[in-house]
Amino acid sequence: MSSDKKIPYKIYLNESEIPKQWYNVRADMKNKPAPLINPGTHEPMGFDDLRPVFCDELIKQELDNDTAFFDIPQEIQDFYKMYRPSPLVRAYCLEKALDTPAKIYYKFEGNNTSGSHKLNSAIVQAYYAKQQGLKGLTTETGAGQWGTALSMACAYLGLDLKVFMVKVSYEQKPFRREVMRTYGASVTPSPSMETEIGKKINAEHPGTTGSLGCAISEAVEVATTNEGYRYVLGSVLNQVLLHQSVIGLETKAALDKYGIVPDMIIGCAGGGSNLGGLISPFMGEKLRGEKDYRIIAVEPASCPSFTRGVYAYDFCDTGMVCPLAKMYTLGSNFIPSANHAGGLRYHGMSPILSQLYADGYMEAVSVEQTSVFAAAEQFARTEGILPAPESSHAIRAAIDEAMKCKETGEEKTIVFGLTGTGYFDLVAYQKYNDGEMTDLIPTDEDLKKSIDALPKV
Amino acid sequence: MSSDKKIPYKIYLNESEIPKQWYNVRADMKNKPAPLINPGTHEPMGFDDLRPVFCDELIKQELDNDTAFFDIPQEIQDFYKMYRPSPLVRAYCLEKALDTPAKIYYKFEGNNTSGSHKLNSAIVQAYYAKQQGLKGLTTETGAGQWGTALSMACAYLGLDLKVFMVKVSYEQKPFRREVMRTYGASVTPSPSMETEIGKKINAEHPGTTGSLGCAISEAVEVATTNEGYRYVLGSVLNQVLLHQSVIGLETKAALDKYGIVPDMIIGCAGGGSNLGGLISPFMGEKLRGEKDYRIIAVEPASCPSFTRGVYAYDFCDTGMVCPLAKMYTLGSNFIPSANHAGGLRYHGMSPILSQLYADGYMEAVSVEQTSVFAAAEQFARTEGILPAPESSHAIRAAIDEAMKCKETGEEKTIVFGLTGTGYFDLVAYQKYNDGEMTDLIPTDEDLKKSIDALPKV
């Protein structure tokens, strides 16, 4: 126990220790993730198929299952220095409050204005767009973390950015919208009258408040019909997990520095960008048979892709304009309850993580939203940080594991990813504070309906 | 210039380098700040006079003009480790955007959930209340930074907290309110029907949306009429500047580590808690004749205590229930325009800073709010951090000084305090983004009216 005394509350690496390469976990996977396929022909999408939508360099990263390390360009390294390395925090105060023998660490990615880990990939995608001589980017955003991160990256590099924001969020989350505008992005409520697909949806569903799938469709349309624009996405894709490996590499370097070997690594899972990034180097060791760790994905009981979905080809978007990806999915027309406040609303899951889960390298648990907010509150009061609802799924699971240790007396070392802060999620906190939050678990029938509608591949 | 290469983007001290003592600048002042006096008798307030309102240990700190260093209790040192040391950031990206030879550093205090430096004193005041065996604390809050910080501190220590929040903020800033509630504080809109003074004000001004002065009066009443409660204040007082010296001590330690000697130190000034804390050790050197620095207070043109106020005894609150303090003031019934969005709305100024300014140890400038938000936007886009409007006053002045260097070619070193983040100020940002922000400068006549109403001492 006395060696504990040497471990600071926050382990900060030096700037020189920020990773200079990203790690591509696919290189160590025996079973590679299934390729994206064309929804019409069911043929794998190659470089040329993807060029109208994505930047060239990013497509190369997307398709490369073999290169283990990719150099991080110097300009991105410099940008990373503005907000990285992020701290690996020893949750001494939470441990004390739980009275657990477990040792709990969290990698905190929320100390930047985007409020989450999304910035790690946003700057990369914007950088390669700039390198390619593009004018600008388009994207969609729901709650706004991704849109904010990309706005920051585009402001820094002088790129134009057009964000389609789900109309209901645009109206109910004006603050996120203003952050994006402050960074110079143009933010349009979706469905809009600026695109063909937007006009069509508005005509078919007058008064609709929009969906992520619709916003994706609009963003893709603008990117593909305007010279010098490309579309970017903040999760799910292989390239995004590659960029997010910076989280895991820093985490591992910080642990190694103090000789700490975790027993388990826990992350929340929506599209998988944070979880995939956090676990990458640890999963690499596991795949190579060098080490063993429990790796636990935590998802909302209201949108349980891993725990109640199927592993199959599906559309990445609810609008069904994108390629098909093989992933754990609830079906692209599954919509979580409107009362679902905890983020992680995506129907599918990163193809990389899906393959790893199918092959038995990961566990998954689902948690209910009232228990997630209870964990968030306990964490806020003891560790000082107001966590994002998404991140609080991981907190919930980490606390549950720490309480098991209390029962058994085991001094396990738990590492979890704290992806971001909850400053823009206070409507949900208010609901919890007022005792008005409920749990929302889809029925088997609900799931059957959307899963039965999966495309036949 | 090559030595610059060694200076990282962010200078983080080690946890062992967090100050273990606060520095009391009064010890090095030849002319001590004038004492608080009783508004009835005009006699200086002593320990016994202040006991019904404040905690004992804090009164000792308030009255002690001679002790240069106060030990920081271990429990507070441990709490500080959760969010300190805060980084001293080299603004490489801003420098590049300005194309200035100046070297710009900022001490960033916003990386905690309260979003500002207020937590540095909140935990101290809560700690001494706990030590004294009190049940809880009362306070007022306007925009909510102080209330949030105190909520976090009280949650950590298990103290009860009652916050009177100016009614208009309570209604228009529900998110700040929810953060406080998440930390377990009870938040009451002021004026309320829970206090005698609140009932009186509601009866006299039906439908009033409240003021800071009224909220202070209610908080003081609850503290003095309930067994086991005391009142706490987040700025102005000597004790608060003492606690906030942790900012300046860390800043100086970080600069010393790299052999950097600043030419000027810039801070925004409302009640003076951040500015006083940031400059303390530098001012100490200046007072002792060891070094010279330009020290610049930046205040809003709409509430210009230093630049257009008088140095005189005045009430600390608009409700006129508190002791009189000698300070630069616009008169306790001066109310900045309702359109004033930039914070720093306090009519007076810390007595310590007032004495130092009167003695010629500091400069002061006032800046207009549209130029403050222009600086905020430029800073956000280059340095990535969305700054609080208050902090952006210091950014404005720092940019102005850096642009002077560009003209003269001088490589001056500028240090400024970035007190916090603007996540809860997006209504003001929206106004700026929409081009609807105006400048608001009080007329000489306005000021004369409130200054003429100063108490006769």
C-alpha cells in the first residue's frame, strides 16, 4: 500500500511523451473487421468508391488492416499539445467514498472546449482535408459534441464547415449551437430546405424535428454536390478508432510509468470511438497473447447494440444513404425512446469492436439511465468533475466492479474512460434532480421489428 | 529564440510543487488596507464584531496584516490536488495569429467543474466552517460561478449549503442552478419569502427580479439567525485574496522553473479575487523593491471602479447591511446596465488592491464589451478554449499590449490570468454572434449620482 503514496492524483505525461504514432489494432487482429459494402451491389467499397465522400488519406487509413503504426503529422502533434496529454486520474476520493480496496483510475478527455474526446479525431480529419486542398467539410451533429470539436478544428486550420444539426437539438440546445457559431461554423437545422433530401423529408413529414440519419444524408449530399467539400464522421469508422488510439496509448504510457497493471478496462460505447481508442494498445497485447485484461463495453439498456443486437450488415445511418457495415446492430430504423437522456443513441457499433466482441475478446454490459445518473452524481460530488451522461455509463460500471471488490476484498485495478463533461447536458441532470427520470428498456418485440428490417446481405 | 523551443505549450508543476502556504501581500505593504468599519459607529470591526457572520479562523485571516505566510491545511492541499496545479500556458497559437514578437502566457483556472478560480477559496472557507463544527453555510450568487464552487466544496466536506441566487439569474440560467443542485446545494431565488428582508423587498417592489445586494442580505440573515451557520463571500475580502494567492504562487513557480521574467501581469478585476491572487507574489517583490513589473487591472467600461470611481468608504453590498470598506467604488447603488454581459459587475473593489492602486503600484484600464467579445472569439479560435466573458477582459488587454509590441518590435513577456470558461455564458456569446451586442458606458451624471450617495465617513 505504501507504494500507493507515490502515485499522484493526476498522472500527466510530458509533452514529449504524447504519442507520435497512432496504433492500428486491426494489424493484430486475426479476424479483420468486415469491409464496408455497397448497398446496391454488396461489393466491398474500395478507394475509388469512397473518394466522392471522404478525404483520400482518410480512406487509406480506413482500408488499411495491416499497418500497425501511422505517423502523426507534426501539425497535429502541435495541436494535440494545446489540450493533451490528458490526465490519468487516480480516483482517491471516489475510492474513499466507496470504501473499496479497488484502485480506480480514469482517463479524462473532457478538458477542452469541445468537452470530449471527439477533438482527437476532428483535428485529424480537418488536417487531411486541408492537405488535400479542400475548401471545407460537412458533417452532422446530434447533441453537438462532434460538431463542436470539428468547429474548433476547422477554425484552427481555416476550413469552412457546414454542420447539419438535428432540428430538435438545434432548438433545444442553443448553447452548443452558439459554441459552434463562435468557432465560425455554419449550423443548419436538419431537415432543411437547402438539400434535395431535406426538402423531400420535409414534404413527406411536415413538422418533423429531424433525426441523426436525416442530418447525415443532408451532410453527405452537400459534400458530394459541392466542389472542394468532403463529409466527415466522428465515430464508428476504422479511421476514427485509429485516431482515438491516442487515448489508449497515453493511458498505457502513464500506467507503465508507475508500474501499474490494470485488471480491467471499462469504456462507454455508442459508436465505439472512445472505447476503441482507449482499449487499443491493451487489446493489442491481448491479441498478441502478451497480457490478459478484462475489457468491458458499457452501453445504455435503452440502446443495447452489443447485449441485445445481432452481428450483421446494416446501414450506418437511419437515412440508408451510406455504405453497409457489418456490426452489432439493433437495425438502422431503431430509435431509442425520446426520454433517453444518456447519449450513446447509435443503433450500431464500430465494425472493429464488433469483430472483437464476436471473437470473445470483450465483454459488454448494459446499464439503466437512472442508475447512470446516480453514479454521475456520486462521481461529481466526490471527484469534482460533472461528467457527461455518456461517460457516466463507464462510471456506473466502474463503481459496480469496485463494489464487487469490496465484497471479495480484492484490490483490483480498474481503469475507465471519462470521455467528457456534462455542461451541456443539464436538462437531463435537472430531470434526474427532480426525480422525473425513468428507465427505458425496449421490448423484445420493438427490437425484433427493427432487426427483422435489416437489409438482406 | 532557440531557448523558446524548450518551453512547452503548457507548464504543469508537479503535485509536490503546489504551494503549501498562502502568501499574504499585506505583510509587505507599507500602507495597510483600511479596516472594515461598523456602518453605525464607524469604529473598526474587530474579531468579536465579525463572529456572528464569519467563521473564526477566516476572521483571523481577514484581520491579519502582518503574517506573510499561512500554512495550507493538509485536507485543502489534498483537495487542491484534484484540480491543481493549473497549467501556465504559452499562447503560441495566439502569438502566431497576432504575428507579434511578444511572448504571451496565461494561467488557466477554468479546468474544474465550477469553471473558474472561485474553487480555490470556496474549499478553504468550507474547510474552516467544518473545522469549527458548523452545520452549514449560506451565500449569494449572481451568474453562479461562486455558488457552483461553494456547492462543490460543501458536497466534498458534507456541509449543508443554502444559496440565494438573484431571481433573474435563477430563471434565466437554469443550468448553473442545476449544477449546484447536483452537488446537493439548496438554491433559492432571491428575493424569497423565506427571510424578513426578502419579504420586505418583495412587498416594497412587487415583481422584482432581485439583485446581488438583496441576495447578500438574505444570505447574511439566514446565517445569523440559524444556529450553526455562517455566511461566506467569494471576492473582495482580504481572506479571499489570501486564498487566491495560490494562483500567483503557482504562476511564479512555473515561470521561475524556465527562467522566464514577465514584463507585465494582466488580470481582470471585478471584486479583485483573481487579480489579487495572481499578482500577489509579484507585487510582494515589487513592494520589497526586489523587482519591477507592470501590473494591469482590466475592468469593464460599463462598471469602471478603478478608472472612474473614487477611493472612499462604502457598503460592500447594495442592500447596505454589511460593514463599510474603503475601496475604489462607484457607489453601492450603482447598477451596471442590464445589457452588460461581461461579468465583473461589482460596484467596488478589494480594499487591498484599492490601497495598492492608490499608492501607484498598479495601473488600470477599462475595455468595452464588444471589443472584449471580439478578443474572446479570437482567443477561442486560436487557443481552443472558450473563455468566460470576465476572463476575456484580460485577453483584450493582453492582445492590445502584444499589438503594441508588434509596432515597436519589442519582445515583451506578457502574463495574464484566464480565470474561467464561458460554457454558461452562451446567451452573451449569442448576442455577440448575432451582432446585437452594444457598448454601455455610464455617463458622468450617472456616476455622480451614485458617488454622491456614498455614506459620509
